[in-house]
Amino acid sequence: MRLALFAVWMVMALVAILPILRGRSLPSPKPPVTTDELVKDPVCQTYIVRSRAVSRQTAAGPRYFCSPDCASRFAG
């Protein structure tokens, strides 16, 4: 009799616990965070992504341009 009650209790406990355990899953991996930022072209005032911009070093520091044409207009 005790064994039967214990078995019933175990089944009820499993029925209560299994849905909780199924709901718990590993967190999904987060997509990689890009650290690219927008920079402003001083010639045409266009914003471009820094990784794709044409850069030139000036006395004031690095400058970023949307194209080689804007970079040459800034220098000349």
C-alpha cells in the first residue's frame, strides 16, 4: 500500500514538475554586437558608416569621407 501511494505521489510530482522543466531552456545566443558608428563627411555633410568611409589623417585628427572625391575636395 505504501509503495502504491509513493508511486502515485511520484507520478503527480513529475506531472507538476515536467512542464516547468520543459519551459526552461538555454538562453538563445545573442547576435554579435557591431560597434560601427556613423561619421559625418565634412564636405557633403553625408553620414557614413566608419568602416566603409574613406579616412584621411589631418592635424585635427582623423577625418572621414563618403568618397575619395570628397576627400580630395577637402584637401584641395
